[in-house]
Amino acid sequence: MDYKIVKKDAFTVIANAKNFPYEGAKEAVPQFWQEHFGEGKGTVVMGCYGINIDVEMGQENFEYLIADPYDPQHDVPEGFVTRTIPAFDWAVFPCRGAMPDALQDVNTKIYTEWLPALKEYEFAAGYCVEYYDDPSGYEKGTLDENYYCEIWIPVKKKG
């Protein structure tokens, strides 16, 4: 699989947050994005990131954030939260194609192919970041066959 290891500093996001069970999340998370924009919340948070947080790792539920970088100069509107994502070395996987299928396909390959074959690294923590490019730069937005996004998985060297 195509990926690179990148060191990233901690960063804080402003987000619309919701808890989900892992069971059924593949359908529920895209629906959450539709609700987010349908309720007009995209005027506050455009959705530069989709972030899965499961700090305990191995729980039945996780917190999912539709998020943007947070500017502490601005107040956090009602219904939104801030979260700080710790500094890690991240395995960064590029994804190209229409959403959500392109992202979900790469995510499946990470867990079924890349992770089982991993010799040098292991999971560092219960975070997964989806970075989304600005859809206005693509003819069909997030449904464009060339749309670009990334999946970031925190990793650490084994042993």
C-alpha cells in the first residue's frame, strides 16, 4: 500500500461530535455528515477533518468529529466542542476517488492488508484522522473521481 510516515505536532480542532457504535458505523458516519450540512452547521465547521477517537482502544463505541482547525481567538458556538489531537508519528495513506467509497476502500485495506503485514510499526493510540481536500477544487466536489483525501493512523516503532 502507498503510505508515508510523517511526524505531526499536536493540534486542536473545533468540531461537531457524536458517539457511534462500531457496528453500523460505515453507514452512520456518512449520514452524520449529511445531517451536519443539512442542519447548516457547515457554516461553522466545513469538515477539513473527520476524526475517530477511541482512546481506550477496543471499546464498542467511538467519538467521531467533523472538524476544522481551531482558532482560539474565536468562541466555540453552542453545539460544538474542541479536542486536542496529540503529537504522533502518523502513517499517512492517500485516497483518490468519490466519497465515501474511496475512503472506505482504503480504510478496509489498512486493516485487512497493511496492519496484519506490518513488521516495523504498531498502533500508537486510538485515533484515526481523515483529512479532506477542499472539494471546490474538483468539478464534482467530493463525488469527483479525482477527489483527494488522506487517512492518518498514529504509529510507533515496535519493541
